[in-house]
Amino acid sequence: MSKNVLVYVEFADDKPSKAGLQALGAGCRLARQLGGEAIALIAGADVAGHAAGLGAFGASKVQVAQGEQFRVYSQDGLSRLLAQQADAVQAVAVLTSATPAGKDFMARAAASRKCGLASDCTNLEVEGGKIVATRPVFAGKALVKVAAPGTLWATLRPNVFAVETAGFTAGIEPVSVTFGVGDLRAVVREIVAGAKGKLDVAEAEIIVSGGRGLKDPAGEGKQNWDNLEKLAATIGAAVGASRAVVDAGWRPHGDQVGQTGKTVSPKLYIACAISGAIQHLAGMSGSKVIVAINKDETAPIFKIADYGIVGNVEDVVPALTAAFAEALKA
Ligand SMILES: Cc1cc2nc3c(=O)[nH]c(=O)nc-3n(C[C@H](O)[C@H](O)[C@H](O)COP(=O)(O)OP(=O)(O)OC[C@H]3O[C@@H](n4cnc5c(N)ncnc54)[C@H](O)[C@@H]3O)c2cc1C
């Protein structure tokens, strides 16, 4: 029986994304444990040039699906491709990143093969010869271990799995695809791009998040948000937000952290004037180090914070920025 692990490597800004390379890393380690092969799959209108480079990230084989049908994201196109290639390589596990796109097309691909999907996994291991995935449930309050009777289909939480550094010279295989643009049942008509060069909270190693306590950036909160941006720029962080902030229209939905926003696992999460509602914690409690700044010492965020600063963001954020700038100068 095959022990092949198939990993769909997502692209962002026309190159393999960090989350994609992390999923590939997880796939490589799983394949090693199984004694099988890690096969990377990439798709796009112009991706072939990136295939060889994936060997350096642990892929022993890279399958390339290049064509117009993959120019823009299509749930239909990618789910068909994944299902086709999972069969072709007789994959025991099919993996990709738990990004909005990954969660979307993988569910459909898995269902087309009459399999379930283990979504947003934080660990993969082999126990008694079976692949077992760990995933948080109940807004991160519990973990479940999932095994599949056949092929395990899973999406992996970004920033949890390490990128592989043991490189190979990857063999490259073009994939023949039997459907074209005209066969796709749904097509994306327009993509509204976010700000160019903006660090995405889902991939950032450091996040500075703002809550309702920062107030309206178009009014009395302007200085607070400027201070937050300055702190983020000083330490190379992405700016995140609570839902209260996003609902008020102060920040775009792409910045929202939490149950109905993005799940993040950065090395450092600085929560500024965020109360720590359960729905917010669901998206960030997996952060390695959590710092909370809140003027209310009873705010629930302090229960999960590694470091808590009871104080006013108006004073604490500029003071932190100055201290970081000084420390980073040294
Ligand atoms: C189904 C559902 C899904 C949800 N999904 C999400 C989600 O994905 N993400 C999310 O974040 N929320 C989500 N929520 C909303 C959540 O319940 C909270 O309402 C929200 O997180 C509160 O945002 P906040 O902490 O910014 O605001 P608040 O709860 O109003 O907290 C503001 C905090 O700022 C502090 N503060 C005020 N002024 C200052 C100051 N000057 N200096 C220091 N501290 C100050 C206050 O003490 C307070 O603790 C969801 C709710 C539901 C019902």
C-alpha cells in the first residue's frame, strides 16, 4: 500500500506562501514517519518556475498543474484537481494550509472522495500505524485526535508547523488536467486586493491587535491607532483587530482575529484595549506569548496573558514603542 503524502502548496503574491511551505514541512515529516514520499502539488497559470525550488523545502516530487483554469482561485477547479491527484498518487494523507481558500476547496475535495476533513489541525503523528491529527474544538477549549479509516484529508493551521530545511532535488511532473476554464461551475469575477505589501495576520510572527478601547480612528481614537501602527512598524508586526473594531468599520475584516475572523498562532500577540471575549480568545489563544494591555485589571484577557500591563493604551503603547526602538538599536 502506498505511503504517499500529497501536499497542495498555496501561493501568495505569485510565490509559495509561508503557510504553504509550513504545510509542506508537516507533510515531509509525516511521510518520513510513514516511510513514504512527500509530493508537493502546485497549480496556477504560471507556476512551473517555482517547482524546482520546492525541493529545498523537502518535496521529493513536485506535481505542476499549470493552466488558465487555475489563474484565479476556483473552489471547483482546485477540489477537482486535489481529488484527481489524491487518487493518482494513492495518497494516505492529503494536506494543505487552513487558510480561507484551503478550508474551502479541501472540504469539497474530501467530500467528493466520501471522506471527512480534519480542519485546522495543530499536530500530525503516526500512532500504531495510523495517521492521527489533533485539532482544537469548542473555540480552542479542547483538543480532539482524529484518525481516518482511509485517506486522511486535513488542513493545517498556519504558523504551527515548521518549514522543512532538509532539501532534495525534486523530480518535477506536469499534471494533465481534463477540465478547462469553460468547465468550471463557478468563477471568480473580481478580486479586491488588500493593501500591497501589508503583512497578513494569519502569517505574521508578531501581531499587535487593537480593540474597541482604542476608539474611532476617524475621531478621538486617531492618535491611538497611529500609535498602534507605529508600534507594529517598530517590531515588524501585523496589525490585527477585535470584531468590535471591524463591525464599527474601523479596520477591514481581513484584520479580524477570532472565531469569525482569522485564527492566528504568532510568536508574540500584543492585545491592546481588547477585553478578551471567548470569541476573540478562540482565534489567538494558540499564540506563543501573549501580552495584554488594558486599563481594567479584571478584564478576562489577563487570564490567558503571559504578561499583563494594567494601564491606559494612550500611555503604554508609545512607551512600549520607545523601549522596543531603543532595545532594537542595540
Ligand atoms: C457568534 C459571535 C462571533 C464572534 N466572533 C468574534 C471574533 O471573531 N473576534 C472578536 O474579537 N470578537 C468576536 N465576537 C465578539 C466578542 O463577543 C466581543 O464582543 C468582542 O471581541 C469585543 O471586542 P473588544 O474587546 O475590542 O471590545 P470590548 O469588549 O468593548 O473591550 C474593550 C476593552 O478595552 C479596554 N479599554 C478601554 N479603554 C482603554 C484604554 N484607554 N486603555 C486600555 N484599555 C482600555 C476596556 O477595559 C475593555 O476591556 C463574536 C461574538 C459572537 C456572538
